[in-house]
Amino acid sequence: MRRLALTIILLLLLPLAGRAQISIRIFARTRPASIIFTASQGGYILRDGAAADVRLNQGEVVIISRHENRVIYRTLSGTYGAADSLTFSPVSAGALFRVRAPGNPEPEKTLNGMLRVKPFPGSLLVLNFATVEECLPGVVRAEAGKLGPSHYFRAQAVVARTYIYRNIDRHALDGYNLCDDIHCQVYPGVVTDTVIVNACRLTAGKVLADRDSILIEAAFHGNCGGETASSADVWLAGYPYLISVKDPWCSYSASSTWRKGIPRAEWNSFLLLKGITPGTEGSLYSAGTPGGGRIAYRTVQGKTISSEDIRLRFGLRSAWFAITAEADSIILNGRGYGHGVGLCQDGAKHMAEKKNTFETIIGFYYPGTIITNIKNARRPPRP
């Protein structure tokens, strides 16, 4: 318990240390029971806490698997052992390693920093330790795509960095900071895209905060369809900087509109689960159109249904849509892609293409916020 308390305290101090390392769980979604480590650039030191350190030269491979509550390993050169945990530390700056999980659908990752492998219930706990700035280009590439102007990526870098620091203790009870999946932010590993790497470097340390210097909830999505959504309507948690904003910048994208048909039987099943008798929901169909603005809630037979609930149930691209009945189908004509809260990526990209700076882009989507250095920002108080 004392160790956990110390870990949490250290995590709370992380935002004050620009070069502090964070731990990211690799292959968090699939949780493999075995992995293969390859020293792809430079050398590494393998430590198992028992035997003498093992020097791994460039190109050397280590096969690692879980056996009961231990980690067993074997190098292709014949060294083997078992331990409570393994640590792979770089010998020099610029070292890189690759890690993959045999039979795993997730692709191989190239990583820097340190790797630690421990047993975990039913799998291995694979942790990559690196600084926020080292991880950020990979996060930006995964979340924002690989094509776009520099200021688009600079805006995304500030947003992604803010998200990391605000959520830095998301997995504290699991023994690490963040995961590499959409539950936190997607982290594919090291990337070399020049524009993205430079965008992260040119905004190093910059985060978004409210007027009390508290890191904001840095939400973003693909396309808002012409109007961002208020966080209060989507998550019931209202923030003064996550309000609905008319957005003329994203309509050029193919993601700005969509259409989906739902078989009447599936729609009727949904209505029954909501306590509504099928065939009597006519008022839902006239509850506004995409051109008439977002509608957060729809009421029929005294029952209230949120547009977000309909989106999640039927896998819709957004919660902004009009509903019409057509023969044996229910037709949804909608706008946007994603929850609609915060920065609209298609809009931000278009703004950057029209020579708007990342400061202007951020101010447009997060009104009332300030861009500051992480050293001057605070995490929100615990509830």
C-alpha cells in the first residue's frame, strides 16, 4: 500500500517535470502471453534481477513468455533464464528496439526508451518508459493522420500533450500511466514523419489550460458536420470551453455528411428496450433535421432518448441526424464523424490550409483557454 501511495504521489508530480518519463502499456488491447524483443538500433542491457546483466548488441533477439507467475526468456545466442520481471535499458542515446507478439493482430512496434516486462493475470505486462515528448509524434500520427499542414499538426500536438498530462494517472492502480489503445490515446511507437516530428518539437511543453491554469479536458473528433457539440449534451459534464461552436471549416470533407438505413425489426427492438411501443414513435421522425442544428434529446410517449444513445446502439458516425421512415427501414441522414466535442480535425486541417496558425485554431475550438507551458499548469483536483 505504501508503494502504491508513493507511485500515485510521483505521478501527480510528473506534470512539473518536462523530461519526466511515463510508462505506456504496449499491446494493451490484446494482452499477449509472449513477445519477441529485437535490438534494432544500438545496444541494450537485459537485467532480470538475479543473474548477471546480459549485453544485447544490435540485431540480437530475445523471446519472452509467461510461465505461471514468472517471466522466462531466451536469446538466440543461447542465454536463458526466469525472473519476476525483465528490464531492457538502452546503452546509448538514439537506441531503438522492436517488439512484436507472435500470432497477435497488432502490428510490430518500434520504440525507444526502456522496456519492462512483468507477469500479469493471463498475459504479460509490457511497459515502455519514455518521455512525453518522445512519445508524442507517434500519438499525433495515429490520432491525426499523416497528411496535413504544419499548424494542423501543431494544434493536434498541443491537444494530445494536454490529454496525456491531464490523464497521466489513468492506470495508476494497474501500475502504469497510460495504455497504447483508444482508451487513452493510440500510440503506434516511434515515427519519422518530418512534418509531425517538427510540429511536436516546435510546440514542446505547450499545453492548454483554463483561466485557473488547470489542464483542460482536451477532447477532439474527426468531423463536426458544421457545428461542434457541447460536452454537457454528450457526457453530462459541462466545461465552459467545450461548448457548441458553428464551424464553417469542415464541410468540404466527405465525412461531413452520411446516411444509414436500419431494418425496421432492429429499430423496433431498440424502441422496446426504451419502453416505447413500436408504431407510435412518429414524433421522433419530425424531431428536427441536420440542417436545423444538433438535437441532444428526443422525447416520445414520455420517454427521453438521447441522440448519443442512438449513435452508440446503431454504430452511427455521429449523434447529429434526422430520422425518417421508409418502407421497412428507418433512414438516418446525418452530419459529422465522432462525438463532436472539442477540436474538429477536418476543420482544423482546413483552417491550417488557409494559413491560420495553431494558436488561432485552438482558440476557435476551445474558446476561453490559454496556451501555456506544462510547468505553469496544474492537474484538476481529485473528486
